[in-house]
Amino acid sequence: MASDKLSVSLDSELVTTIRAAAADEGVSISTWLGEAAMAKARQRLLREALDAAAEEDGSLTDAEIAEIVHEARKASIVTRPDHSAA
């Protein structure tokens, strides 16, 4: 996978939190931030799908929302660190 280098400015306390979280998960800061950004992107896509479905069919029932979320989760890729190898 190709990657682009970015330069970002973050609050110092947030940076401390990110470093600790990445270390706890045994991943680089870049990996941790990439996974966090991907999760946010998935949330946005799910919100767009829910909005589109509601626009097309009117208000969604709780069951319809649950089904859309279920289908989105099935299609999502979630990564977790493998601490058993340590």
C-alpha cells in the first residue's frame, strides 16, 4: 500500500495520549493514527448510508438501523494487536 507523509499539529496532551495508546497496543504512532482515522471514516460512511436510506425510505425503524449497522460491521475490517506473541 502506498503511503503519503503528513505533518500535523496536535495538542500536547493529545499527543501524550496517542503515544501511550500506540505503545499499549504495540503499534507505531502512524499505525495507531491511521487506524483511528479509518474508524472515523467508517463512521462517516455509515452515517451517510443511514442518511441515504432515511431519505429514500423515510424515517428508519430501530430494526432497520440495527440491520444497516450489522451489515456495515460485517464489511468492516477491525485490527487488534496480537499480544500473545510477546
